[in-house]
Amino acid sequence: MNKTAKCAWLLCGVLVFWCPRGLVLQAGAFDFSTHRRITETALAGLGFDADSIALVNQGNIAVDAFDDATVPEAHFDSETFSKGSERLRDKLGGVLDSLDENDRDFALDTLGRGLHTVQDFFSHSNFVENNSVDTPIDLLNLQDPPADLVCDRATFKGGLTSGYYPDNKRPSEIKCVHAELNKDNDLTGERYSLAVAKATVETRHYVESLLKAIGTRPGWDAPRRAEMLKLLLPPGAPN
Ligand SMILES: [Zn+2]
């Protein structure tokens, strides 16, 4: 990341924390503290130091605060499951490309943007209403639901769906909107707790997928893979 970009990010970071949440969170999502708590819990022990985690959190928060706020697949809104998976694969590739260019800061920022989408899936879909925390899910290869899939507004039981956003954009009466389905805060009680728990598990899985991808990246020989891993996770970094 060049100097100008870094200055812009610093300003953005200040604005994010100063702006009233209602103005910043255009897309609706886990609040900032929830995203941060999920990430910090999931990354513990993997070798990320505090500065690295701060950059990951900055990228995560930026998804709700700036241009991506109105991109449905950045939040798995509006049943954009296949596009959301594509975004997650793209972000993993983006981290590898940034490491290849020796841009560690942008790699961590990109990782945070991917993690935001991972975490929103569990707040914005009905996965936790239909599965346990132990149920596996391949977030990198989701399919869109059929157009005639009904979202049960009373129980949210049934096939995988997510809420439409903005809330006045319900495409049909059989679909749910974000305001009905989301578990963005603890006002939704047990459903929020389940979403946080599963988001934490899958955040860790996503980072493990990244570490695996570094170890298998075509075009990188063994020394280069070791170098890239060391760039992302400097040995001896306190955690
Ligand atoms: Zn979001």
C-alpha cells in the first residue's frame, strides 16, 4: 500500500469510529464490536500480532462503511450466495497477490474484507436457525436458492435463504427482508449467540484456507511459499 493510500485509510479509520453507527452502517450488519470480537477470538494462536489484527479489523469494518456497503454479496444479502462465495474466493486470491507484491498491509486489509463477508453470512442467513454450530458449510462454493424458496417469517426454518436489503426491496411476498431475518445484535438473543459462535468457527476456517492456499499456490516453490508465510506471520510475533 502506498503512502497516499495509507493516509486515506488512517482518515477513514478515524471517521468510522467518530461517525454515528446509523450513518455508517448502511448495509446493516453485526456491529463493529461484534465483528472485532469474532475476528480476535478466531485468530488467537494463529500467529497474528496486535498490529496485524488491527489491519484485518480495519478492512473488515470498511466493508460496511464505504463502497461495499451497498454491494449485496459483500454481506450475503438478498440471497446472493453464489456471488458471495465468488467474492470469498476472490479475496483469498487477493491476499496471495498482495503478498506476492510484498504488500503485507493490503494483504491483511483484504483478509479483513473477506472475513466480514464470512461473518455476515451467519447473521444475514437462516443457517443457524436450521443447523448446529458443528454443521459444516462450504462458504466458498454456495449455490443460490431457487426463486420459489419460501422464507418462513415466523421460524426461519427451511431451505437456506437470506434477507433482502434494503428492507423496502422485497422481491416477492415469499421472501424475508433484512430487518426480519438478521441477527446483527443481541436483541435477537439466542439466535445472535449462535450466529456469533458459528461465525467464529468459520472465520478460523477461512484463515486456515488462506494458510493452506499459501502452501499450495501454483507458481511458488517451497522457499517462496515459506517466505510468503513468514511475510504474513512473522516468526516470534507476540499474539
Ligand atoms: Zn456487512
